[in-house]
Amino acid sequence: SPCLSLSAPQLFIVALAFAYFSKALAGSYMKSAITQIERRFELSTTHVGMVDGSFEMGNLLFLVLVSHFGARLHRPRLIGVGCLLMAAGSFLTGLPHFFMGRSADHSLEGKGNRPRWPTTSDRIPVTCVKDPSSHMWIYVLLGNALRGLGETPVTPLGISYIDDYARAENSPFYIACVHTISLLGPVFGFLLGSACVRLYVDIGYVDLDSVTISPKDARWVGAWWLGFFISTALLLISAIPFWFLPRTLPKQGPPEGEGPPTHPHAIQEGLLELDGDVPPSPEDRPAPIHKGLLQSLKQLFGTPAYLLLLCSGVLRFNAVIGLFTFKAKYIEQQFGQSASRANFVIGALTLPVLAVGIFLGGLLMKRYRLSVFSGALLSFVTSVVAFLLFLLLHLGTKCEHVAVAGLTVSYNGTAGVWGGDEAVVAPCNQACSCPLEAWDPVCSQSGITYTSPCTAGCLGSSGSGKATVFHNCSCLSHFYPEGGSTSVSLGQCPRGNDCVRSFTSYMAISVLSSFINALGGMPGYMVIIRCIAPELKSLALGIQAMVYRALGGLPAPVYFGALIDTTCLKWASTRCGDRGTCRMYDSNMYR
């Protein structure tokens, strides 16, 4: 009907913008929850990087097929199917929470005159049977891959649908509106992550007053699952409008005084008739898609500028994905911030600045009509400056090691870094038969953290819950004069004021570096478009997206995670004695 013809394009643009927003929110929320997933499923950073990279596996699986055949099918409904698959993926990702039982018991009873902790006499049974829930992380991986699969049709089919049926002068504006709305997704995704991880994982099932750990504790697991169900609801809502949109639309009419549109897709769909109702001749009909593909690829990869930009883009994309995936984890470990605050500063400070940088980069290209050379030069200069700031960021802003007896400081007060569980054994606690893998940190008034009350040599306790205090700790005598305090309190010792100032400097330089890097993003993107033949643009951008995902988005979280694992000083242990997640890292090596 005429009403539908007039309203459908606008409805499609609004629906696509909301779908972009929802998928970006779901993807960024996954990044914000990565540390919580690592702790909840007792995974190494390498494994959790593999879980995160599974999104690219699902996306690459059908990217070529969807791009090839999607334009011939009902594109709005294919996008709707994609949104439903993304919703199913988000739902599957959060579902294991309800089948895993309660998280580790972090309540500690301080009754009696001796604290209760396991000792080496509590041996792991030889025939220990792993809890079936220990493999639940596979469902998170599959859910993330399913979400990647669902995202496959959204971008190529959505943008091509707008471009096919909008006027040439309106199409860039509509596409820019969609991308602008999508930039809000990561902001809200990280803010949602900040809110969810502030809540305890088993909220509603446990008495929160009995939980003895704080959000800054390395054992804290937030309500990581909650955000995935919120993402599911948004993605389900975003799928609804696409089922009511037509397969094709009339091409928007030209301004007054211009001839009728002759858009090739409109001719193919029979929406427009040629003069005299004569069908197009075979010469005018589009050639089969497969014909000339090899020749086009040869021509494309024979363009030196395109190859150079593609290779440099892969390197940049690797760095961006690795940093984006583990930045919150870095802030937690390096500056002692909670996961909630780390996600908040990323969502509230870094991501909006990135959006402004991308917008201003495009504005510079338009305002000064930069040539290909000028655009490439701007992209190169901003990349170099951002890289130098990045080096300053990680080499110049740091916090000293947390003083942990046996790990970063010896029991006699000598500073250093020691790896391995055996380092926590000293003459002052040797008779206590302490479990070497335990991580129940306690803090002394001297600012020294001990891995557990047992390794501090404590003999008694008072109070209960978070107010538990351990007394008569024999290992504290090395750090106190005779007659000084020999008591410790629950939790890791807080960092000093110098670390707070370093964190402020880190965020300031990080925001500046992100802005400068984003400023050259759009010029670099336009250089790729302008340095190749017009008929190869779609293929070039498709190849670029596929290469970036295959060589950047997929491997970067895995090898960045593996590098982070090499800096671990203290590993947790699973119920059957296997290596779990890392509790503490070497700060200098981590940088």
C-alpha cells in the first residue's frame, strides 16, 4: 500500500539502528564480563580468550554464504532470523549459571579460639570425580559462537538494503545514523557490566552479609549472567519489526526535475519498467556473481596500497581487540580497582571519546577534502602518536607490587618476586601444614598481605564474617618490633595513594591515546575505498572484514590471554587439584 511504501524505509532504518545497538551492547557486555566468567568457571586467561574468540568462529562460518546468497532472499526476514539467533546465543551464554549450583563458599565462621581452614591433611581423593558443572563453560563458548553466527546477516544485508532503496544523496546519511546509534551500544554494554558485576553472583540465594569478600577481591564473582538475559530481551525485541517489512521497496524518487531512478536492483526486482516495457537485453543483465571473481581478486590483491593498508590494519586490529578484551582485567590487576569500576570508566570515558574521534576524523576528511595521500598521512601520524602514548601509558604509569609474603616479599622483608606455591612456606608456618594452593588473603597493619591466615601463622580468631580478626600470628614478628601487633584482618591490603594517582594518570593518557587513534580511523577507512576501482569496493570491504576477523578478532584474545598467563604468580586450584584461574600477577611483567 502507499502508506507502507512511505513508512517502510524509515521503519527499516529505525529497526536496523536498534538491532545494531542491541548487538553492540551484547558484544561489549561479553567483554565486560570476561573476568567474571574466568573466575566462575575456573579458567585460565588463555581459555577464556578462546571463549571470547568463539564469536568470530561463528561469524566467519557463514559470512561468505550469507553475503553471497542473502541479497537474493528476503533480507529483512534474514536479519530478523539473525537477531533471534543472537538472542538465543546470549540466552545460552547465561544459562549455565542455573545449572552450576552455588559459587564457592566465601563465608568464614570465626567462632572459637582457632580459625577454621583446610590443611594438607585434607588430601584430594585419588579417585576425585570432577563436578559435571566444570565443563559448563563449553555452553558459554557455544552461546557466544551462536551469537556470532546470528550477527552475520545484519551488517551486509542491512546496509545493502538501505543503499538499494534510498536516494543516492540520502543513503550515506541513513547509514551514518545507523552507525552513530550503534556506537551507543558498547557504552551501555560496559555500563551494564559495571552494574551487574557489582552484584554477587548468587544474589537472591545467599545472605550477602555472610559473604566475606569484597568486589576488589580476586575471588569475587559478580552476577555475570544477568546482563546476558537483558541482552536477550533487547535482541528479541529488535527482531520483531523485520518480520513485517517487505522483501523489496520502491526506490525513493529523485528530486523534482530529475528523471526516474534506474537502480539496477529495482530493475531486477521488476519494480521499474524500462522504456516501452521492453525487457532488458542479455547484455544489460547482471553477470553471474561467480563469473570474474578470481579476476577481481587478482586485481584487488594486485593493488599495493590496498595490501599495505590491509596488513597494517590487521596489526592494529589485533592490538585493539587484545586491549579491548582485557583492559578491564588490566585495570583490576594493575591498579587494584574493582571490576565494576573498571567497566564503568571504560564505558563512561574511553568509548565516548572513541566515537567523538571517529566523527571528527570523518569531519576532517569532508571539511578539508583530504586526498588519498593526505588521508593516509593523517592515519599514519595518528597511529604513531597513539602508539607512543600507549608506550608511555604502560611503562610510565604503574603501581608497585602488592606486598604478599612469599610471592613479592620474603618473610624476612626482602623485596623480590618468587613464583610457585612452595614460596609461601617459611619456618614460622612450617608446623601448620598449610595448603599451599590456598588463597584466602589477610592483611597485617604493616601492609603485608599473607595468602591465608595459616601462612601468617595465626593461632586464634575473634569476630565473625567480614569482621573476623586473626590473632597470635607468628610470621608477623619479622615486620614488627617486639611487642607490636600480631593480628591480621580479612582481605588483601589496599594499595597506597600513589597507586590512586597513577590510575588517574593512566586513564587520562588512555583517553587521549584512544581519541588520537580514533581520529585516524575514518581517514584510513576512506583511503582503502579510494585506492581501488569503484567496482571492487564491496569486495574489498568484504575481504577486509573477513581478514580482520580471521587474523585479528579470532586469535588475538587467545594469544593475549596466553601471554597474560605467563605473568601469573599465584594460581588457584580446582576441587580435584587442577590448575584454576590466576589470583595474582607479576605487575611489571603484565605491563
